[in-house]
Amino acid sequence: MSNYLYLLWIPLLPLVSFVVLGLFGRKYLSRISGIVGTASLLASTVLSFIAANQYFFIDGKVNGVYQKIIAFKYTWLEFSPNMSIDLGFLIDPISVMMLVVVSSVSLMVHVFSLGYMKGEERFATYYAFLSLFTFSMLGLVLSANIFQVYMFWELVGVSSFLLISYYFNRPSAVAAAKKAFIVTRFADLGFLIGILILGYYGGTLDIGLLIERLTTIQSTQFISITSASFLGASMLTWGLTSVFIGGAGKSAMFPLHIWLPDAMEGPTPVSALIHAATMVVAGVYLVARLFPIFSMDETALTIVTYIGAFSAVFAAIIACTQTDIKRVLAYSTMSQIGYMMFALGISKNGGENGLGYMASMFHLFTHAFFKSLLFLGAGSVIHMVHSNDMKDMGGLRKGMPITHIAFLIACLAIAGIPPFAGFFSKEEILMAAFHANKIIYGIALFTAALTAFYMFRLYFSIFWNKEASIHSNHQAHANKIEHEDHSDSEGPWTMKLPLLILAACAVGVGFVPFSNFVTSNGAPLETHTNLLFSIAPVALTIIAISIAASLYKKQNTKSDKIVTAVGGLYTAAYKKFYIDEVYLFVTKKIIFPFVGQPIAWADKHLIDGFMLLLAKITSYISASIKGLQSGKVQNYALYFFGGVLALSILFIYIWK
Amino acid sequence: MHEITLTQILFVSTALFFIGMYGLFTRRNLITMLMSIELMLNSVNINFVAFNKYLFPEKLDGLFFTLFIITIAAAEAAVAIAIIINLYRSHNSIDVDDAAEMKY
């Protein structure tokens, strides 16, 4: 076993940067705070790559299988000799993979923000929050203890809240932050219950040990958790489903997805980092982390599969109708995460059947790059146009060539056109779905076509469409900005460089022989790329793209005609299928009057009333005896001697 | 000339104690109150010496306690007088009734 202790620095460096920037940033370091944050993260990223290199290529493998290594362990809270909460780092293929993804995407976002957030008043605070987020996310992926996962999970939630409400003087941002926090917090309750169930029956909170105990069919823990049942399902199902609810909340799975589109109120680089590439895949990561246990329970996996598949197609339909570019991207994120989820759900643990697991992780990996690229590209566009709405855009391809190319690459990647990254991972998922479940395969194929459609709708609406008239406006507008910012219209190099790097990744990462590194059991998996198999999805994708091109490439009324033709469906999708309204109805019309108000009444009258009574009695008694405290020394002496006298009488004559 | 008994000495010390207590309660002048406290302390001293002499003549504990109390009384007097001087500076009086701000 070799030394991985330097991994400690990977999350610690952002933490240090958070503390330094948070305490001193605004006053003393406002100019260089971006540099401080970026530099500390650069060091973390380098260390992550060193760790990945060491793990994947030097000493992670024993007999051809990647091992789980505990890099560091510290007993933190010891409740009893067998029950303790440890802090530790667990290294295995997925945590190392996530380490690389999180740190490199975060680095790109840090660099991009140097240009994007320049001149903001709370620039240092922004970087402090970004560092806090990066720290929590890195800690989350490295956690060796499920309770530690939970702590970092909450930290991630808090930093997401802080960053969404970054523009706290905008009421919609504040509302969005509260919504995100409450919805994910509500889901986290499920996660906590799941942890308690698994920890209670498993007798440990350590992930490695828990997996070992709950996957051995003969072990006493496994027998006890499967034989105990509640409402007709075994405790294993309940525990895993609760954990999945937590994951679904963070990963914006239906019906807990409502916070994600609103979370786009935050600064765009934040959306790229948190709400597209890293935090929202935490749910997928969690399921993958506990996947060996999930694979022991068919019901839980089925739930994961169908929730994932439904979210994928549901979000894709909504994405086709939205006009806010960040919202389109948000729904596409949700859809892609649904992809990852159902890929996990249809997978089995180990061997050939573990294809879904591997495909899911692969998709997570590629998605992180092209989705953050899409968001950063959208950030550039918004930076230039000063609007989020597609209707205000069009014909931008001449004004911002680099963004245009990067965005196009990302769109091709997410649509799954070979040889871009998304093609490879999506193919694996479709393949896994094809072998496991034909219904899911159909949904996946349909979603893939929809994905291509709405991404190219977005692309054509931003960069083509409305050629002449609007373009000149933008040019004028851009010139005005240029005049103000003294930079060219695409922003400074700090905004272009991440786009270029990520675009290179979006092209290149698909060629990573991922199945050799990350599989459900650590052993390399033989993948069969079947060209014939790829024909159907790619053909569908191309058809979808050409439909999008014909509708949106030139300004025309075809799309409006279709809208009127499908009528109600379009309105429903545009209104996000009224899920928000359902939530509002449930909370405002049912929970508030029938649960909230009685509880509020009881709180006000019974609980507060009791406390007020106590306070009243106390104040009455003290008012009546306060005269004793006269301020006259001799009275006090008298009481003292009186007391002595009384005690003497008591002990001499009465007590005996 | 007959021997003085323990009871007689205790009468003296009890009388001394209650004289001191009476002075403490009735006088308003801090100096006299301090003197009264000294009287009470001395009655205790007499008790210690008397008990030591009549009950445990072979031991010296009572005498040592007395010496301690005398020392402490001296220190206490110094502190008390310092307090009285400060009180006089701020209130221009050493009457306890004038220093009754610390009430409800």
C-alpha cells in the first residue's frame, strides 16, 4: 500500500482559500481574491491529476482489479467500540474519477469567473463561496464514511444556497435560493433516514464495511435487514429508497426537480459548476457509491430506473419549449442525469452485466465537461447580450466566433454525434438499456432525439436566426460594451481560455478507455462497440437536428405553426407541466391551512401559553418579594443571622 | 479565690458576641459597625481559647486558630477601612443608609 496522504491537501487547499477570502477577502484582498482562489484550486487540480495517475496507472491495481484504498482515517466520534463516526478518505475508481472531474471543472469555472465576475462588488465573497463549494464537493467524493458523506452533502447544499442567492438584492434569486435549499433539505431528510436504517442494521457507518456486510447473503446483518419488513417492503428496500430520495433531491429527479431551473438565478459560472457539472451529479455518485448494496435489492433498483427514465424524458420535453437559455440547459441537465440514473438502475453488479454502471459513470464524466462548456458558453453569450432570453439573441456567430465553435462542439457532444464525447457514453447507456429493458431503451432513444432537437434549437436560435436586423443591434450593443469594458465583445482571455480547454475535452474525453478504469467491481470491462447498433440513435439524432435546423436556422413562422398545432401540449410543457403549481397548491392550500395553521395555533397558544404562564408566575412572585432587597446592609445581616438562627433551631430541636 | 469555670467564660463570650451583633444592627456608622464585627470575632477567639484550655489542655489547635483569626481580622480591617474611605470619597458620608443604591 502506498502513500496517499497528500490527498488531504486536495480538499484542504480550497478550505484554506475559503477561510482566508471569507475573513480578509473583501477588505484586504479584493483585487487578488480571484487569483488566490484560482491558484489554490490549481494546486488541488494538479494534486488530483497526480493522484489519478498514481491510482490508475501505478499502484491502484492488484491482480488486475482496482482496489478500494483507505488513504487516511481518523476516529472522530466514538459512541461504542463497534459504532463510531470516522473521518476518512476512500479511494476507488469512482472517487478518483470524480476528484479529477470536480477539480478540473471547478478550475475552469474559477478562471472563467475572473473575467465574468470582474468588477462585482462582492468579488472576494464570490470566490470564498466557490472555494467552500469546491472543498465540500471534494470532501464529499472522498468520504469513506456515509455520515461524512452526509455532512459534506449538507455543506454542498449550503454553498449552493449561498451562490444562488449571490445577487441577494434580486427577489427572484432569494426565492430561488430558498426553494433550492428547502427542496433539497427535504430530500436530505430521506437521506438521513436511509443512513440511519442502513447504519442500524449494518451496524456500521463505514462505507466499505457496510457494503461488505450488506452484500454477503449469509451475514447476520444482511439476514436481519431483509427479514425485517415495514409496509410490505423489506428494510433494505426502505433504506435504499430513502437514500435514493436524498440523491434524487440533489440530482433534481422528478418530482424533486423543481428547484433546479430556478437555481439558474445564480451567476452563470456557478450554474456551470454546481447546477450542471458537479453538485447535481452527487445523487448519481451516491447511488454509484452504494451500488453494490443497491444491486442486492431489485425493488430499489427498479425505482431508480423508472424515476431516472421518467425524469429524462419529462425534462427533455420541457426543454423543447423554454426560451430562457439557462433554463433549457437546466432541463437538459436534469434529463442527462436521468440518463445516468436509469443506467445505474438497469445495471447489475460486476462483470458483463455491470455495463450500465460503467456507462453511467462514463456519462457523468463526459457530461461534466460538455455541460459546463455549454453553461460557460451561455455565460459568454449572456455577458454580451445582457439577456437570458433566446428571443433577444440571434446571429451571434460572427460576433463571437470562439464561443460559437465551443458551443457547437458542446451541442454535438450532448446530442451524441460521433466522435464527440457524448456519443461514446450515450452509446454505452443505450447498449446497456437495450440488453436490460426494451421499454427503457425506447424511452432513452426518444430522449436522445429530443435532446438533439432542443440543443440545436438553442444553438440555431442563439447563433443563427434573425440574421440582419437584430445582428446590427447587437453589434451596436457590443460596441457600447466594448467602449465600457475596454475588452472585445467576447470578453477577456480568461473567459475564452476555459471555453477552448473544455471544448478540447468535449471532443477528446470520449476516447478515454473508460471501461478499463471505472467498473462496478474494479476489473476492466470488455466493451463491444457495435457500429450497426449506433446507426439507429445517430440517425434519429441527425433527423432531430435537421428538424431543428429547418425550424430555427432562418427566421420563419414554421415553429409558431407547430406550436398552434399541438396547442395544449405546448402550453403544458411551457408551464413545466404545472409541477410548480401542484407544489404551490399542495403547500398553500393543503399543508398551510390544514397542518401549518393548527400547529401554529398550538405553538402560539399551548406551548407559548405555558411558557408565558411560567414567566408570569415568576414575575408575580418576584414582584411580591422584591422588597427584601432593600439595599440596606444591616437588613441583609439580619436575614443572615435569622437564617442561622432558624437552621440552629431546626437542627437542635426539630431534626434530632 | 475560686477557679473560673468554662461556663463563666462562655457567658462572657456570648455576651460579647451579642453586644457586637447589637452594635452591627443598630449603628449606622460604618466605623462602629466594623468595631462591632471585631467584637464578634473576639468573642469567637475567647471561645477557642477557652475550649482549648478546659477540654483539650494537651493540644494547641485552639490557640493556633485564634492567632489565625487575629491575623485575618487585621487584614479584614485594612480592607474594610479602604472600602470605607472609598465610600466616603464617592458619597461624602460613611452612613450605610446613604449607600443603598443596590436595591430592586
